[in-house]
Amino acid sequence: MTSHVAFDVADCVPAGEGLSIDHIRRSLVTRRIGSQVYLFGEVSSTNVVLRRLAETGAADGTVVLAEAQTMGRGRLGKPWYSPAGLNLYASVLLRPAIAPAAVPVFAFISSLAVTDAVRAEGVPARIKWPNDVLVGERKVAGTLVTYAVAGEIVEYVILGIGVNLNVDRSALRPALGPAAAAATSLREAIGRRIDRNGFTVAFLECLERWDDQYRSRGPEPLMSAWRERDALTGRAVEIREDGASYAAEALGVNDDGRLVVEDARGVRHQVLTGEVVLRG
Ligand code: BTN
């Protein structure tokens, strides 16, 4: 069954520029992802809303979208700047039959789908481990993977996706501070306004393709596709993890999804949760 529900879409979005459930429903060609779509005006976080829906039995593929978030969150608990009517803030519920150790693959699935949708706008995009999408050297999107377990089995996975589509660089500076130097939006990169409904549809369709491929063929094909989009291999980086930082060279991503780096003494490290800063 397909149902699409709209609540409280923000008045602050100019007519014709808002996300539209009808537009998304008419255009979306998927079987699972987007079988239920909820669109809100302003929420604390689409992830929080979707978690509540997941706990009350929402179906695999349920999507929550919002025009704005007041408490959007990214990796490592950082705030995610979420102004109204400009960008994409989406959360997608998946119910894969996997063990908790397999969950990191969803960082790769979601970043592949975002880069596909960005590339469909005509811009080359690459991925900075684990799931930052870059245009040139600047971040346009990030994805956050959270999950719940029941015993040894994953009950659900929530992919939270934020894409800077139409936000102005001038707004990023006051909102992000020094981090704005490493961020941009697709509109800034391409020089034209991005159709948010079209981008949302493209993203959800790409996500279903990658997730289907994972369910049918396992992680290898998608990991090799991901490695072709890897922005870090061979680059000088700084790793910040557990309150410490060190300079290193990125060597690539291993089959467990960890970033392998070599520090200045030639010691190899496998990074699981740290932050990576590009240095050269
Ligand atoms: C990151 O790069 O750190 C990940 C950012 C993820 C942000 C998205 S916006 C939609 C969803 N709701 C949230 O609170 N976070 C994710």
C-alpha cells in the first residue's frame, strides 16, 4: 500500500519552491523506499520523528522529510544547519535482516545514492570517508546512520541525509563559523537553483537501487563502486579521534568499512569513528 502524508508544511517557503508530496508521489518509481512519505514543515529532527514511527511499526522504506529542523544533528553529535525551504533533510527507515556488525555498510549505501543524485545534476561528486559528499573540496551533504537492535538482530536502520541544495554561502558563514570554509551548496557549485522535489526523487530511487543490490549481492559490488568515488586515498589527512589528533596518509577503506591510514612513523591505524580533515 502506498500512502503519502503532509503535515504543517512551512508557510515560509515561497509558493512553487516547497517540497510537494504530490510531486514526489507522481514521480517516484520505487517499490519499497517512499512507500510511505511524511512531509513536515518544521521538526526537531527528521531522525527523531522517524525513530518514533519505527518504534510503532512503520514499514521498511518509510521516509520523513522536513522543510526545516530545529535540532538537526550530524556525526559525532554536531549540529546540522537546517534552514527552511532551501535544502533536503530526509530520514529513511530500513529493516534489513542483518547482524549489527553489518550496519556500517549503510554509510556507503547512502553516500553512493547521494553522489548519484548530485551527479545527475551534472556535477562530479566524491565521497570523503565515511559519508561526506564533496563537490570539489567542499562538503555539500552528509549522512548519518543510526540503528536499533533486538537481541542479535538489527530491528531497523535509519539513514539521515542532509544535502545543502540552495542555501547561500553567505548564510553558511554565520551558521557554521570556520567550518563554512569547507562547505558549499549545489546551487553555489552549479550556479542555478536546484529543484528539491526532483533531487529528492532521484536520491530515493538511487537509494533503493543500492539497497536492492546490497540485499541481492552483498557488500562487495557497492564497496568497489564506493572506492571509485573515494576522495581520500593517497591524500594527506589529519585524524582526530578520542581527543587526540595525528597526521597521516589515507590508504583506503577496508572491508569492515574502516579507514586505513599510515602515520608519519609508518604505523597503520584503522579509523572507525574519528573525524578526518584534508591536509593536502
Ligand atoms: C554529517 O555529515 O555529520 C551527517 C549529517 C546528517 C544530517 C541529516 S539532516 C536529516 C537528518 N536529521 C538529522 O537530525 N540529521 C540527519
